[in-house]
Amino acid sequence: RVELGESQHSEFDLGYAAEQLRRARHPLRRQIKSLYLRSVLRELDGPSVDLGCGAGQMLERMPAGSIGVEVNPHLLAHLRSRGLSVVDAAGSADPFELAFLPAGVYRCLVLSHVLEHFEAADACLRRLLARCRALGISKVVLVVPGWAGFRSDRTHKTFVDRAYLAERDLLRCEGFSAASITYFPLNLEAAGRLTAYQEMKVVYV
């Protein structure tokens, strides 16, 4: 079980939400962000879940029938005001249990720039994959920052890279296998130490 403590909840307050929305509205950032989003969106082939959907940049572009999941009440209010379908996971002691989702509805799940916010990232991912399998979700897209990006945010708790996944037997677990591991914008793992904008994408099937 992965519990969210009070200190972790406090990191996702009004100030955090305001910064996320500011970034989402910046014209240049929106253009650059769209390139990153395309890298993930091309993996989706049906109704999908955006777990930790933030300001909704990905959610608004996901296939019809998709849903977002968020814990920040300020971001939830913003997303709902835009008419986006979103679930409040703040009341769940373990958001990775996905108890708020029905089975047999969604085909894919995206966990983008979320896992690094948890200290027990390995336990979180293992729990998530197990629940996805039980819910009939056949593809999970994991996106995490490179080293420079990880160091750039005070709310980050665990650095997740290929070595982290391999050492904890997370490349094949709970019925899923990592079908691909790529990097963006440069498909080179080492670039993650040079720029905060480099990220790793793992596609589990």
C-alpha cells in the first residue's frame, strides 16, 4: 500500500497548481510541450487514463472516452471548468490501486512525470501494473525525467532510470513487459545529464 502523507499533499497546493497552469498557458512552452506530448500520444490506441493529469495538456488531446486522474483540488477545479473528464483521487490512500476506475473500459494508461514524486517508486509501479492488468488495461506508458530534470524540482523523491527498473525487476513484472525504452528529445540516455528537458519513455505491454 502506498500512502500519501501530509507533507506530500502540501507540495501540491495552490502555489504548485498556479505554476503548472502558468507553464501550460505560456505560448512558447505550449509549442514545445506539444512535441513531447506527441511522443506519448502516438502510443495510445483507445480510451486511456492520464494518472496525474496536472494542467490537462495531455488529457485534452487523448482519444475519445479518456479520463484524467488528479489529486490537486485547484487543478481539478480548473480541468472541470474546461469540461474535461477527471477523477479526484485525493480521497484514496493509494492512488495506484485505481479503485476509482471501472474494469474493462480503458485500454491504456499514462503515468507521465508522476512516479519520481514518490519515495517508494518501485512499489508504486508494481502496484500500478498489477491493478492495470486486473482492470483490463493492456498498455502502460511511463515517462520520467532524466537526471538534470530530476534535480530541477524540489518535489521529486526518486530518480527512475533504466538501471533502477532493471535492478528492481520492473522491466518484466505483474504480467507486463517493457516493450520499448526510448528517450526524448534526443534518443540517448546520457543526454539526461545535460538538459532538464530530456525524458525517458517506457512502454509496457
